[in-house]
Amino acid sequence: MAYNNRRGYNSYNRSYGSRSYGRRGRSNKKIINRIIIIAAGLIAFGLIIALITLLVNCVCANSNGVDPTINTATVGTGKKVVVKAKKEATDTIQFKEPNIKDDDPDSTGTFDGDYYIWNTKAFTGFHGNKQNAKDYAGFINDAKEKLGLATNVYSSLIPTHIEMGLPNRLKNTDGGITTTSQADYTKAVYKRFSKKVKYINCYNELSDHCNDYIYFDSDTNPTGLGGYYIYKSFCDVMKKSPISLNDCQESKIEEFYGSYNNFTDTELAVDAVQYWDFPYNVNNTITTEDDDTNSYDSCYNKEAESGAWSYNVFLYGRNPLEVIKSESDKASGKIAIVHNNTGNSTVPYFTYNYQEVYSIDYNTYSGDLKEFCSKNDIKDVLFLVDTESSSDSDQMANLKKLIS
């Protein structure tokens, strides 16, 4: 009877069930507590990391004692001005320092008037400044805007001989000559170009060949070889194959007495003028300052003689306009090259890559550049100017006339 007492059986079951439920509740509570502890720990750890990061940033930002979010001009006025951090542009313009041959490191130069003579070579100092750089870059940017989106504008600044031919120990030192770094000047110009203008850095190509015969010793201009390396730098940037001088016929005019001889009493080295005939035909139509028109089958005046005017072998001297049509099988398109006498030894090489090369001497040409390019369907314009001319007010005035 006691066994079959349902009240006792049920009482046992209820008692057992109650104890079972209490154990599960306590177990779940432990798990929840553990989760809470772990979550709190993670939150605390995150707060510590955030605090450390904030402290580090504050220390870095205030390393100079100035809060970078505050315009210091408002300090003391009770105003706080939050400004956006300026992203510093990546400087990709690199210049190679020329390793100029200096066999006698104890030798010094002497002054002859405004010229510095060293190793029978004459040098003039360069004195271009930041304002000159800004003005020239402004001109190039204006030219691009004037010529329009359909015309590609390129600019190559040619360093003068002192940058590539005189050792640094003779620059800005006792017994030396005062001169400004043309690498710094050129960089200042190129960095101010708009994104629509492409610069051609011929400085490095000339630096690589600074001990070759790339400048005359008695004259301000690059030699025929110097002109080639200036041209080659354009090809390298534009991914064009330059003509090989090995495929050309070299000629030379001996005993060239450059313009420095007119201003110095010192006996300077006697120069020679080299030029290279191309393995293809050209037709060169020249418009002179007197508006006469003549045609020749070369870029070179092969009748040029020794003496003071030998440099006129290149492009037959100073002419406002020359239209050179090329039969090179590598040539295509048209290019206008705006330059002065310094660029004469460079221009002829472009006939290898362009079917029509328009040589414009900005000191003697009187036309409007935009109208000229539009009339002749010219899409590429290269300004080929030496650093000295780019910082000279008279030269700049003549350049600006082209786009005024």
C-alpha cells in the first residue's frame, strides 16, 4: 500500500524535479557571469588602446608646441578655427649632380671682366631667382591655356655651361664665382607647371655626359653633341626611339672662336663645331627676318666656315621660321619648337621622329603662336629655352609676345 501511495511517489518526483531545476539555473548564471566579465575585459582593453593612441597622437601633434587644428593667427582672440590637413605633394622630380672631371683640385680660376676662366674655358654665373622661376612657369601655363586642350605643351629648360662644366669647389667660394643652383631653379619652375603641361628634364641626360664635349668652351651654346642629348631626353620622356648618331655622317668645322672671345682678353680654348647628316632627306623652307623665303635640302649650312660664325651651321643661323619636312620612315605628326639661338643645335634631330618640324625663334618671329598652330594643324609645342634666357626680362618679353 505504501508502494502504491501515489501521493508519496509524486512527492518524490516533484522533489527531484525541483532539485534538478536549481542546479541548471546556477550553472546558467555562472556562464552569464563569465560572459559579462570577458566582455567587460574586452571593453576595458579597447579603451586602454584608444587612450594610448590618443596620447601618442597628441604628443606628435604638439612636438612643436602648436595644435595643428588651430589657426595660430587666431590665438588670443578666443576663436578656434579647424583647418583641413594639407596633403604634401610627392616630389618626383629628381636631379643628378654632374660628376665634373677635376684633374687638378688645387687649381683656381681667374676673372676677366664678367667671365670666370678655368682651364681655358669661360663661364658666366647664373642668378635666376624664385620670382624668375614663378614668372617663367606662369608664362608656360598661360601658353597652354592660350593654345587650348587640343595642343600638347612641353617645356625643357636647358642648363648653362657653368652647371655642367665647373666643379662645385669653384662655385660660391673664395676665389670662385657666385652662381645659383640651376637644378634648384629648374625644379622650382617645373613644380609650378599645371598638370596640363609636360616637363622634359634634360638636366639629367646632360649631367650623365658632363665630361663629353656638350658645351663650347668659348661660347654660350651647347655643341651638336649637347643638342643631341637634349633631344634624346625628349624622346626618353615621350617613349620615342631617338636617332642613333652611328647611323649619321659626322662633319666638323675646325677653329670656331665663340662669342666669349669678344669680351675677354684671356686666350680661350679653340672650339670645333660638329654636326651629323641624317640618312634620310629633308626639305627646309626658311623665312628670314626680311621675309625672304628660301628652300634647302638640309638643316645645316654646310658652307659655314671657320671663325666667329661657325655656329651658324645649325639651321642656317637665326631665322624667325623654318619649316622642315622629313622623309624619315620613323617620322609622323608635327611639332613646333619655340626656342632662341641656344636651341639651334637641338632642333634638327626632331626630323627623325616628326614629319614636319616648325622651328620658331621667339626673338625674331612676330606672329601669333595659337593662330600659327591652328592654321598648320600642329598638336605638339615644345618650349626649348635655356635657364639664363628664362630669367631674363627682355627674353621673357619676346616670349610673351607669342601669346599676347
